[in-house]
Amino acid sequence: MVLQPESRFFGIAARSTAGSEINLLLPQTFMNLSGKSVAALARFYKIAPEEMLVVHDELDLLPGTARLKQGGGHGGHNGLKDIAGRLGTLQFWRLRLGIGHPGEKNEVANYVLNPPRENEADLIEASIIQSLGVLPEILRGDFAAAMLKLHTKA
């Protein structure tokens, strides 16, 4: 699979139908408008929200933490808020990658728009690699097994 620009989805996308159908999408809109991209792909391929996995940063988790869940609120995350608004539901799967919180509410925008500190970047990268380890379970649709594996400390 190769990600390529797809103007109809307002992003970079790839699709595979080998085995099971998989669509990857990296919206190229502003984060606050990422629902425009997600909804366009979902409409085109007739993908139900509960069949989607949205990967996003999570201020409420420490760097190096990854959590998988379905549904829930948007927690003030403008990208999730836009996705939910355009899909008409919050019932999609999320892979939440912890980035930590700067400590002060007024510092959040600057914090999320800048690269993480080096030590935190290493932790975030490790959580991404750990998340890739549950990809086989996710692709089989066995989210319970994926959550157990991802959320259990070795």
C-alpha cells in the first residue's frame, strides 16, 4: 500500500483489498476540520463509523501511553469533535497516543502545535511501535484482544 494524494478525500490515502479491505487516510485539512476528510472517505467507501479507527494525540495520557477504545466523548479535542459532528456519532474506535499535558490550559495550543521534547518524542515513538504490535488483532476485528495486549504491562 502506498499513500497518495486523494483530493476527493482532502488527504493522502491508500487502499488494499488483499485479504480484508483496508483504507488508510492522513487528512491534509487543518486538524480542526479533519472530519471533512474522514467523512468524505467514509461516504465514498460506505464505511460505518464503528468500522473506523481514528488515531490521535491525547493530552490526558502520559507520553509513551497508548490506549484503544470505542466511543466516548471528544474531551475538547477539536479534531475528534469535527469527526463526530460530520459522522453524526462518537461511536468509532480510537487509538489514543499520549502526549502529556503542559500543565496550564493556556499553554495547550502552543504545546500541541510544536514538536515534543526529545525524551517525550522517544516515548511517543515507542508507544506507536507498541500499537503496531496489535495491528493483527485490529485487522481481524478482535478489538478486545488488541486492548488486552496493548493495555497490559509486560
